[in-house]
Amino acid sequence: MAVRLPAPREPGRYRIALVCLGNICRSPMAHVVLASRVADAGLDDRVSVVSSGTGDWHVGHPIDRRAAALLTSEGYPADATSAHRAQQVRRSWLTEHDLLLAMDSQNLTDLRALGGDRVDGDRVRLFGDFDPLDPGAEVPDPYYGGADGFGVVLAMVERTSDAITAALRAELG
């Protein structure tokens, strides 16, 4: 059963923010993959995708070299990975974006704390809520592990991005 998206704040447009801890591994990988899927679906003129971290220690840093290498080897555009610079999520994103997707439960807790009473639970969710194989799954942080962890993340991100793109197609027509 497909998970439904919350309605767009602006008819015909959709804004998605992907959030992990430092914005150098999981959320930029998801950003590259989801943006690619959205473009392939012909929705990139109506859907914007950004990524960020809840922490500030990597602000300005590029995507993790292992994540970039894997994405490039799997055919994703190298310019999408080389252009990435980590940023920290801002409170204003809670009302500017239609959907904020946290990579794990701690990121979700941090987003909810950032917003306080302004958090709409339908708009701030786990990325894994859209995972067709394991709904509600957390995307594991591969930072301290080996290359295999990045492969696991990519597989989760690809299948979940496909499901999100299908939901965007249904929402936007």
C-alpha cells in the first residue's frame, strides 16, 4: 500500500527536504537519487529537492567521498555530487517545505524539537515511511563503516525514491 503525500502548500509545486545528521552521507545520497528520479519522471520543473543535516559540524563540506564514488559508479551525475555543500536545516524549512524526511528516528526527534508546536506530523516524517520493502525503516548511517554500508543506503534510497516519485506523480498529475 502506497503512502500518501501531504497536499502541496502551493498547487502544482512540491518541496521536499531530506535530513540526516551531518548532510554528507545519507541525505545528500537521497538528494541526488530523488532529484534524478524526479527529473526522469519529468517533474523537475514542479518538484524541488534539498538536503541538510541537524548538526552544524560539516557545514560547507562536500559529500563524503565514498558516497560520491558510489553514486558516480552507479551512473548518477558527477556534477550533482561535486556541487553538494553540507548545510544545516533551518526552522523556517518546517513551513517552507511540503515534506521533511528524516533518515532516522533521532533526526526525526531533532526536527520535531526544532519546530516545537509548529511541527505538522504529516509533513515531518521518516524517509523510510515510504520504503516499499520495509515501511518505517531507518536509513543506517554508513559514515563509520565500510563501503558495504554505503551500498545498503543506496539500495534503500533508490527503492524509496521510486516510491516517493510515484506518489509525486499521483499528487501532481
